Amino acid sequence: MTLPASSRLQFTEDLNICRILNGMWQVSGAHGRINPQVAIQNMFEYKDAGFTTWDLADHYGPAEDFIGEFRRQLAARYGKTALSEIQAFTKWVPRPGRMTKKIVAENIDISRRRMDTETLDLLQFHWWEYRDRSYLDALKYMAELQEEGKIKHLALTNFDTEHLEIISRNGINIVSNQVQYSLIDRRPQVRMSSYCQQHNIQLLAYGSLCGGFLSEKYLNKPEPRGGELNTVSLRKYKNMIDAWGGWQLFQELLTTLKAIAEKHAVSIANVAVRYVLEQPAVAGVIVGARLSISQHIEDNAAVFSFALDKTDYEQIETILAQSRNLYQLIGDCGDEYRR
């Protein structure tokens, strides 16, 4: 299987990425037991199919270690030049507090060692407490490490528009912000997207499948409760669906998406991902890769086989217009993490 050229994006001058990123949150320990040997083999299968871009974090269990082992095996099989064919985007999520160059450098060095690389492709920074402005110190030191060759590009995750603007005004060059973005959660459309377009910042979207809810699996099914919500993702996104409009309206959305999916000979998940990929400022969508448990390589590839047309958008908007305004309920991107 070969992905079409439309699956690729020149994300930065030196990083050409797959627009569907393989999300590694699923190896964090909250989504089932992982077999490391099988997981690494699965990573080769994703790469060989054209899904070359990985999204991970320092706190996603063994995710950074998996990337390191994958890099070592890739170099052993095909030579070190093959390492340029993959991209690994990690995150640093420190506890708020005083930031020094030493603290920042030591943490970045941990990720570099775990991922077996001299230079991190993209470091996405998260900060829990805006009132603690030490995040600006941390970013300043990260920019210095970037100049020293330890980081290629700086990015953010779950920052709102106001603080993204503050960071930009302080002279920190940010290439992307990773935010929750889906048919259910369209908060980026309020402020974030237009700001990013104006300042050449791209969005990496997560939660676009609502933890799997946006799929045939939940079409015409009773509302799941309690023990049926057996992963962190399902519990999180069920709460989002409840806030958005509830299970009945969600079923109407799934029914509409199913009709659109059948028209294009794809899946509901494909339509949900395609919708986000087609939004302004969106560089890529992160789709969870449940390594050693289940794979969706062929289904993910179908995202690049079609485009949504005017009628599709009109049908989708008919349902979305009936939902609640999550921007008013929750706030801007990432505000749910800072209550």
C-alpha cells in the first residue's frame, strides 16, 4: 500500500510529515497491556505503509523508549540514512515552578537519550498554570537549546490563543500548537485558527475521533455507561459529547456521517478525520495507534481517497447547528486543563 502525495505536507523547511500522525498516548498504560516486541514490529508496518510521523510525550509511558528502539532497529536494517524517513514529535510537560537553563536542559536530554537522537524533531511544550509566568523562561531556554542543535523546532500543546500570542510577542518562534479539534469540539474555529493563519503557525489536531466514538461501533447503540467506558479516552470524550449536546444528538450526527461515508465508500472515522484535515491552519490529525493491540492502517489510508463536498458540509452543519457552544461552556483550546 502506497499513500498518495496528498498525504504529505511540508510542515517546516526540513520536516515533511504524514498528515495523519500516529498517536502514542495509547501506550501510556491506560489503554491495555502492550507487548513491546510486537509494538516495534507494528511501528515498521506503519512506516512501510507511509505513516511516518509519530506523536508522543515524555509522560506517555514507554513511548519515547519505543521510538528509541524503533530508530535503532531501523538503522540496523536499512542504515542510518533511513532515520530521515521518520519524524517523532515529543512533548515536555513539567510541573509549574521556577525554570532554569539546567532544569530545562536536563529534561530535554532525558528525551534525547530515550529517543536515541541528538536532535528532537519537534518539542511540544505544555504548561499547567498560566499565572506562573515561568513558562516564558522555560521557552526562552528551549530556544537556546534549539540554537545549540538539541531541538529542531519548538511547538506548544493545549495553549489558548491569548497565551500563544504572548509567547509570540516575546520573540519565541512557535511552529505549531496541538489542540483538541473534532466535529464535536470546534473551539479552534473561534479564535485559534485565524490567529495561526495570520502568524504562520500550524495546528496539530487530537481527539478528532473522540476516542473512537466517531465510528460505526457506536451507531444506533444505547448510551454507554460506567464500566463500558473502559479507557481514559472513552471517559474523557463521553464527557465532551455530553457537554456538546448529548447522546441523542450524537446519534443523529453518526447517522448523517454514515450516509456521507457510504457515498464516498469510506468509514465514519474517515469522514470525521477528513473534516478536521480540511479546516484552515490544520497541518495534521493525530490518530491513536494501539500498538500490539489493534491496527487501522488500511482504514486510515482511506482518508486520502476522497474530499468532502458542499452537500456533505451542509448536512453536517445541520446537525452541528443544534449543539451547544463549547467555547462558551469550556473556554478556548486547552482551558479544560486549567480549571
